[in-house]
Amino acid sequence: MKIGIVDCGGANLNSIYYSFKRLNIDAFISNSIDELSQMDALVLPGVGSAGKVMETLSKKNLASFIRETNKPLLGICIGMQILFDYSEEDNTECLGLIKGNVTKFNKKDVIAVPQMGWNKVECKFDNTLNGYYYFANSYFNKDSDCTVGYTSYGNQFSSIIKKDNLLGCQFHPEKSSTAGEMFLKNFINSI
């Protein structure tokens, strides 16, 4: 099995790369459609801003490729957020693969913005994924028809989404110890 980690202009590529390596999965970082087309599954990794990530994907013609692929695709943090229609971050039109918007946490509703640290996830489709995961986010999707996991930070928000070939997580599995490893194994086993 080969996992293609899409280099979409953000950071944190090596963390997710080494997470797959620890699971004995071949992972490749690339922004080449030819290379990514050869992969069994794709990952949109999780550090960056919506505007920068979408700009990079568009410049490399990767936005169309991602919209059209039927390969299993895991979006992590910003990688999940750009699956939606729109993000308030940088006033960004996103990939539009999942209906809904991404908004910024309101400072009067939460302890701090960004949310940084461990928080609880409750998953509707697989209770083995319930647990504490590491979050680093200022933006969130409140609720979607595709939401299968929830977390509370001020208000409840989408922490796992699932639709067709798409899986998204607002947290960072690569920074979430054994819970994150279980989440990545679950993704791999679904391929």
C-alpha cells in the first residue's frame, strides 16, 4: 500500500510521513498529479491557512484532481476544513466536496484562540475511536450532515467527518499518541 501525502503548501508534512512509516506503510510526499495518481490513498495534511493551501492546490492543478479522485482521502485539520464549501479564514472558497462553512472560534465563547491541546472526541460510527486527541485550531465546522465525530470547545463542533471516499479529522492524529495511531490504522484498514 502507498499513501500519497499532498504537499499543499503547509507545514507538518514530516510528522504525518513518519506516523505512516511507524505503521510500516509506504508514504510519499508529492505535489505531482502523476505521482499522486499512483497512490492507493491520499492525505491532505494539517498545518497552514485556508487561503494559502487553496492557492497552492490551484496553482499545481491539484484542486481539480482532489475534487475528481475517488481514492480514499484523509483530510487533517486544515486538510479537513478545505473539504467544505467556504472558510472564513482568508475569505476562502474551498474544495466544495462537503456542504458547509468553516468559522473562527469566538473569543467570548472559549478559553483561548487557537484551541491548543488535548480534547475529547466522541465518534458515532466507531466507538473504538472515542478518546482524547491533540488539537491546534482557530477555525471549525459547527455541524455537517457528514459529521460523525464531535468535540466540545465552547460549543460542540465537527471533529470527524465522513462522506463517500472522504474522511476528515479536525485533530492531529500524528500528534495524538496511541489514539492517533488507532485512527490512522482505522483509515488504512478502510482502504
